[in-house]
Amino acid sequence: MEIFNSFKISASALKAHKVRLDTISSNLANVETTSTPEGGPYKKKSVYFQSKPVSFEDTLAQQTNSALQGVEVAKIVEDNSPPKSIYNPQHPDADENGYVAMPNISVLKEMVDMMSATRSYQANVTSINSAKRMALKALEIGG
């Protein structure tokens, strides 16, 4: 039934945006982390998406270019840009010149990304609810 394809596509997007929101939350939680087990300050992480077939049937149909595509997390990448140097000689992680290597995370940019991910998540929830309402109306018409 075609209505279930809508559910599958939106469900894949909900899972992907949950990972995106979790990653943004981790970045915000570690905005002041100057020391990690790997050494150095926390490195910002970014999520990248890619399309994927939503079912086995779609994987087979992909050969004929008629497959439905959902979304999945392709990878989570650490930002390798240099950390910000802040002068704070009293900080325990300060170097001999009094500078502390801080994560290169913009709280403002992370908040904008979080709002975008939240809106995308809400849009997919709305899509699922709309498909559900249409299915219920179809049942009323048929009954």
C-alpha cells in the first residue's frame, strides 16, 4: 500500500534528524571542554546525510530507477580546524604563555543548526500525521 511508503520515508528522516540533534547537543555540551581522552580540546562533530532505499523491494526497484528513497546518516565527521586560543593563565590547561586551546564551536551556529533540525523533525512528524489522517478518511469513505 502506498500510504506505508510515506511512513517509511518520514521514519527514516526522523531517525536521521535524531542523530543530528544528538550530535548538536554533544557539541553544545562540550563547548568549554579543553581536555579530552584523545588529547586537546573537544572537536566539533557534523552529521552528513545520504539517500537510501526504504525497503528491500525498493533496493530491487532501484535497478529500474523507480525506487523510493529515504534518508540515513552517511557519516559523522570531526572538525579539524584549529582550536581557538583564549588567554587565561589561571586555567589548568593553559600553556606556558597563558593561552588555553578551546573548542572551535560557535554556540550561535549550533543553535541555528538545532532549530533547523527541530523544524525538519517536526515537518516529518506532520507528514506522518497527515498520511495517517488520509488513511483514516479513506477507511471512513470505504465503510
